[in-house]
Amino acid sequence: MSLTLDEARARAAMLAEVSYDLALDVTAADTFRSRVAVRFTTTGGDTFLELHRAEALEVTLDGSTIIPGYDGSRIALAGLTPGPHEVVVDARLRYVTDGEGMHTFTDPVDGERYVGGYLGVDITQRLFACFDQLDLRAPITLTVTADPTWTVLSNGLPTYAENGQFGFATTQPIACDLFAVVAGPYHSVRWEHRGLAMGWHARRSLAAELDRDAAELRRVTEVCFDHYAEIFTEPFPFDSYDQVFVPELNWGAMECPGCVTFEESMLPRTRVTDDDRRQRAEVIAHEMSHMWFGDLVSPVWWEDVWLNESFADYMGFEVAETAAGFAGTRVSFEAAYKPRAYLADRRRSTHPVAPNAADVPDVDTGTTIFDEISYWKGNAVLRQLVTWLGEADFLAGVNAHLTKHRFDNATLEDLLSALDAASPRDVRGWARVWLRQSGHDTIRVTRRGDVPVLTRDGVRPHRFTVAAFSASLELVGTRLVDLADEPLALPEWAGLVVVPNAYGETFARIALDPVSAGAVSRGLADVPDPLVRAVLWTTMLDQVSPADHLDLLARQLPREPSPTLVAAALSRTLRMVRRMPASLEPVAAACALDAEPDEQRAVALARGLAWSTSDTALLRRWLDADATDQGWALDPELRWAVVRRLAELGGIDAAQIEAERLRDGTAGADLGALTALAARPTAEAKSAAWAAMTEDADVPVSRFRALADGLWSLSQRDLVAPYVAAYVTLAPSLAARGSAFAAAVGAAFPALPLTDEELSLVRDALRADVPTVLRRAWEDELDDRAA
């Protein structure tokens, strides 16, 4: 059952002074013991605790055993008298392989077992009985019984570890979805910084990779910590700071206070590119900023998820670029993230960055707004706010907000009050059009004779940099401008190429005039500044047909010097060809490798060639040499991309795929082999993949994703067509397993162009009862294919 807004408000009104004393025992193989003493005061009446699918349930209320109503989701607490109470819930729960609960994972490299509670929206109840809502913050005291040789980590500072018993200091009052526990034979790098215990941890089989990157991981952690200590007046709010690469996390990272978890792809096994390092630094900065935005101060309800994610995403990119020293982080945002926010803002599912509470009536709906709007549009909107307001006033208002609501919950209105007090500008007026309204403006370049004129289609005030270039795209000058209702003429740049929002300060589509668009189309790769090129790649690809998209790629990608922009353009192209009929041959031609001297650019092109080429002889040569024809080594990700494409083209059989899996020997290899086996161009391969996806009720999310990635092969339209209808029929029941699995089912939408009849199957299915997360994914797919 999804908790509703009305239920959450009623429960918050009757409860106070909540705390949890939790004991977990993870020594058994199939189930774990969860015993929690929940203490609280109440005004009296009926309420409930959430606990998902408990076995051997025992409940006491104020020391007396009771038999409460329990429906597999909620424990009823009826007729509570006013005053303090203690409910003790003792249960056994099953481990999961979908990341939603106590996740279990066995490392194929060495057979070691790892368990962890990687929580989030609606997941805490799968670990222990709780009041699973944001505004019932509570201190949590934890003890864990585990293998005595293991490392066990949680939100609080460890207090003891003896004979398989691990204890932790009581946390500050936190939202219970921020709880974390991680256990297993982890390899650790520990130190202190400014008196705070810190650590990085990874599976034992990834010890070499952690040691390889430890110095950089420590430096970035300390630089981010020092930067936040400088700009925030509230000190770091917690007693320790561990960061853990955990297996099979469902998202990039999770900001649990004192124990941040990261997806293991951020610890690459071999080649670590500049893009890898930038992305990792951005995520480290993002998650650390959550210690203030989301952990110190939390939203009241899920409509204000942007108060967590937009702020953290803005801070992540900003701090990685300016404080941690990873130049090009903003380039990656403009090229790889912001375009997806523009697309999301044109779908029927778009919503204001800050919706009203009534628009998020239950937690399931709240799950769906952890999306491109709350992260990437919100990031861009906050950058515009800082540009418009000024950094000093912005930080003054933010700091006042954090101090006033420390270890408490707060709303948009609370933040606006603090910003209004810190600035002479009309912050509430700004918020009405930027935060409370969905959609975005278009900034147009027109001409009065030769004079460029900027106009705005929309309702929002914009402050941004406009840049002027010669016909050969050499920079002539820049100017910071404000644009609102009145057109803005730029007579000093008559006859020149003009690019509004050249450095990405605002969130608006750009419509260039024919003079500017023609010059950019001819010479995009010649623009000297990669940030301006990122804005222009987005602008050009946002407004062209699939044929023109491929034409621009063919002309400009071979000359694009930035590996970041090469990778972003190819990723966007892959998404396009999976939805619309288009040939892969122009992509393969654009990615053709000659004597490329830049390894990272060569690798970005090789990744594009690996999914687009039909040259099996080339791919076979790469595999045999474990390198491209130019001598660049195949890292595991690239090697498995080659194997998958060879399988798709019929150039490698099951025995050879198994040999590749054994050669690699890691969890990533298991998934890569599943994808390759599913990609083979035979009816038997497709049938086996479909059965593995749908007939095993316990198929892990990671395996489901890997199988789906191989099933839908662009070059096998006729072979996979029968599975389109099967997918539409079975997806709703598969999605009922939980939000993470529902997201995976939605992402498994057939990744190939579909006929009108096939799309009608989806439209017809949406008229029936479809789980909320899956419904959102399907509607987004329909909108993107109609765009």
C-alpha cells in the first residue's frame, strides 16, 4: 500500500518524539532478524507502523504481547492512549536481490557474501518496522550481529565490534529513509580530516582499484568538505563520513548521513577516463551537499524532493568544477544532462520543479518525480537563480534557512522566506514563474537588417551571457544580458554570429537565426570553447529531423576534439535510433578511427563504433588483439560492447561468449554474457532470454536489465516483434514486484522503432490499471516517439 499524503499528515499530527532502537542479525543465509523498539508519544487514537512481508512476527505494546492486525504491509496500532508508548516488533524478513530491502550479493570472483540495506523512498519498511515518512524524523540506535570478520558500517560512529556484535552511536534525528547498513568483507581506506573519521570502502575483489584511486578519492572528499565548511555556516552535522562502493545499487549513489553508498561503476576496473573522474567527483560533491540539503533539513512531503535533489545536483556540478578542480564538469552537464531535462519538460509527465503537495497524493507518485525535472532542470534553474540573485545573497538566504530548520523539516515557503529576507529582489515572483510552472521559454535570435535581436517566447526573466562570433566562428566578444518582455537589440554585433546563453546560465531552448545556424552547422567543431560547443550541440540536435541529426553527426563528430562531447552526441544518437527508423551506417562512418592520437577521444569513438558497425571482421580483430586497430586497449566495458555487437551480428556463439565470461570472471562479466546471449539472432536465443526475464519470480533487477538490453536488437526487428505484445501484456504484473523492478520493467520498453499497431497496444494497456512507476515510463516513451 502506498502511503497517502492525507495519511502522512494525520499520523504526523498525532505522533512526536519518535525513536528507534534497532537490532539486525544477518548471519543466516535466507532470512535476517529485525527487532526494533519504536518509542513515541501520541495524542491518542489509531495509527500504524509499516513493515513489508514479515515472517514470524511478534509484537509487544508497552511490554504486553499483542496480536495486531497485519496485512503484510501495515501493523495496526489501535486505541492508543495519549502519552508515551513503546512498540517492540520482532520479525524475520527475506533478503532481496532487487536492492529494495536487505540486499544480498555473492561475489563470483571469490565467493564472498555482502549484504546491505540501501534505502530510499518506501524501502525502510522492508528492513524494520517504522513510521515510513519524511516528517517523523527520529534518532536511530543500531546493533548488528554478523560474521565477526566482516566490516559493518552504518550512519553512526562505530562504538564496539566484538565477537560478531557491532554497535553504533545513536544518530541525530533523521528521516528513516536515510538509514543505511552495509556489511561484508570490505577493503577499507580510513583516515581523519579535521577531527572527523572518514573512509572509502569497496568489495575485497576491488581492493586494487580502490587502492589505485584512493589518493584522488581522499583529495576530492577533503576538498569538498573544506569548501562546504567555508560556504555553509552550519557545521558538518554528523559524527563520521564513510563512502562505500556497494554491489547492485539501483541508482548512482545515496546520501545516507555518515554512510554514503555509490554504484560500483564509479570504481572502473581498468581505464579511468577524465569523464569518469569528473562524474565521480560531481557525485561525491552532490552526495556530500546532501548532508545539509536533505539530511540536516528534510522536506515535509515528496513534492519538495527538489529541495534535496536540485540543490545537490547544482552543488555537485558547481563544486566539482570550481573547487575540486575538474574542468569540463559543466560541459558534461550541458551536453549530457540538460538535453534530457528539455525533453522531459515537453512530455505530458512534466511537472513544476516545485509542485504543490496535492499534486503528489501518495508515495508512489512521489517516486516518479525523482526525475530529469527534479535533478537536471532543477539544477539549471538554481544556476539561473544564482546568476539572477547573486551568489552572496543566495548563500545568505540558504544559510539562514539551514540554521532555522536544522534537524527538522522545511518547505519551499520556508526557503523563499529566507531568500526574500536576504535579497532586495522579488524572489517569490521569480519562484512563481520558475518553480511553480512547468515548461520552459525559448530565446530567439532574429535580425533587423544585420542587427541581431534577442526575444523571449515565455514568461520568465533570464540573465545569461550572449557571445558573438565571426563567420569562421572565432570569438568576437561576450556580454551578460537580462532578457524579459522587451526585445534586446545588439547593434554592436551587426552581421555576426550570435549565440544566446552561450555558457548555459539559464534553462531555455535556443532558436538561432539563419545566419547563426548556418555558420554553426558548417563549423560547430571549430568553436573554440567546449562549453559553448556543448550548448550548440544541444541546440542543433534539439531542432533537427533524424536525417539532419545524422548528417550533422557525420560532418562534425569526426572533427569534435572533446571526448566528453563525442560521447554525449553518440549517446543521444543511440537514444534517437532506438526510437525512430534510422541507419546506423552514418554513425559507424562518423566513428571510424584513423591515426587518433588522443586515447580518450579514440575510446569514445570506439564505443560508438562498437554499437553501430556491421563489420564483424573489425570487431573480431579487436577481440583477438584485445585492442582497437590503432592499439588502444579494450577496457572491460568496451570489450563487452564488442562481444554484444558481435553476438547481435551472428559473429560469436554461446561457447565463445562463455569463454569471454570465464576470461573476465566478475559480476560484470556475468551480466555482459547474459546481454550477449540474448542478443544472438536466433529464435532460441530470444525465447531463452524472455523466459529468464519473466518466468523467474526472483530474477535480480541487474539480470533483468542485462537480458532486456540484449533482447531488443535494432537489426533483428522481425525476430523480436512477437515479444512486443508479450512485453505489454506481462509488464504490469512484473512491475508489481516493487518500485525498483517497476523502473527496470519500464526501462525495458522495446528499444527499437515500433509500428503504429504496436504503439496502440501500449495506449490500450494504459487505459487499464498500470502501476504508477510503469505508467510514467510508458507515457514518456509514447511522448518521445511522437516528438
